[in-house]
Amino acid sequence: MAAWDQVRSREAAEALRRQGALEPVLLVPAELGGEAVAANVVLVPPETRRAKEATTAELLDVFRGGRADQLSVTPDYRGDSFVPAALTVTAWREGSAPAYERRIDVW
């Protein structure tokens, strides 16, 4: 495992992606309207990508069940690392308490 706090540029992260150590994920998943644009893509280790995919499946159930109509997925960074330390996922209905909250620790 790389020292994620030492990955301080897009170039360094892309080099790790080419080696298979990092993979791109959409913060807001395509299934919920997210697009593959720079502001919606982060590079994370493969195990984090798998956790994010599991979260997407859970979110789809929440949205299809009508328990949420709003979504926030926020990367949490430490220092000047290009790799987020965590992803915070929250889904809710306007005016209501969160129906879904999850923090995915990356490193």
C-alpha cells in the first residue's frame, strides 16, 4: 500500500492508477445522475472502490423506496494529499433527517 498522504499531485495519483494501486470512482454515482467530470471523480484504492459500489447499491434502495431525494458525497482530505482520507455519504428528503449516512474510510 502506498503512503496515501504522500500522493500530492494528479500526476502522482495517475501514475498509481496506471499501476493499479488507485482506481477512479464517481462521487455521485451514474445510477443517481452523476457524470464522469473532474469535480465528480476521485482516485481511491480498489478496496475503497468496492465499498463505494456497495454504498451505491444501498443508496439505490433508499432512493427507490422514496426515503431520500437529496444526496451529498463529500471527499474528506488530510493535508495536501490528492487521495481522500474518507468519503462521507449522506442521503435525505428535503426538510427531513438523513435517511442514510455512511463514512467510507480510505486511509
